[in-house]
Amino acid sequence: MERTPKAKNIRVTLYMAMTINGFIAKENDKTPWSDATWASYSTIVRNFGNMIVGRRTFEIMQKANEFHKTGNPVTVIVSNSSLKVPDQFTVVYTPEEAFDILETKGFTKALLGGGSKLNAAYMERGLVDEIVLDIEPQIFGRGIPLFHEMKVERKLVLQESIRIGQDVLQLHYRVRNKT
């Protein structure tokens, strides 16, 4: 699948922390990640200056004051229902619409910050260029997967792996978007 013309000007990096068995949060939305992962996350969000999130992720982050903690990035919320948000946030209905918002603000790269359904929507449309995963040394019995029921497959190319913190491995992949 080729990227849509509208998406060609924005490079998308999906950034997630996850357990070694592929969960990005517990069933109750808790993310008990290490200080190293939180520090890496904050740095990456600040470097991008923006992020795209789904409604549920937005609500969790807003409640935990995460937007302030990460430098108040330009945040676009993708939701299939109307949502009342403070003025510094923008709600759109499709993944592609998020690009319009970020392009008008001068961004050429976007940070996709989840959740599971939004990650899958971007991958299914061939809109993710890179994936950065912080692999936490944990196993959850149940939880929220990195991708929710995707209908496509993608090949990845490892670009880099680094150790962040005592036991956390960060993997950086390039996505091959052609099927």
C-alpha cells in the first residue's frame, strides 16, 4: 500500500513502551513503566513537539497531566465521535486529517502515541514510517496489545537497538509500507 498524497509530507514515528509479550498497558489502562522509559518518552515528545493520540489515550494522559509534563506538544486527537477538549487540542475524525493540522503548523514529522486501535488504523493505511519500542522487562497476563486486530502485515527493518536504563531495550525500526 502506497501512502496517500496527503500524507507524503509528514513522516510518522510510532513510539510505544510495551511488555515483552506485546502489551502497551494493563486492562485497567495502567502503564507501570520504568523511569528510563518515562524519561525517553518525555524527551521524544519534546523533540517532536507534537503527537497524535486516540480519544482514550488523550483522556488518560490529560487526567495524569502528561501533556504538561512533556512540554505541551501540539496534540491532535483522532476520534470517531465528537469530543469537547480545551482549545490547545484539536479533534479530527480520520488519521489523514491529523496531517492537515500538523502541516498547517509547519511540522514535517509526527509522533503517533497510541492507543492500540489508532496504531492499527495508521498501520493499515500504510502511514507509519518508523516504530520505536521501549521493551520493558515485564509480562502482563492480560492487557492492551500494541495493535488492535490489524488486517494487514508489514515487514520491518531494524535500524538501531540501544539499552536505556538498567533493563529496558529500545528498538528502532523502519517500516516497509508496500504490501
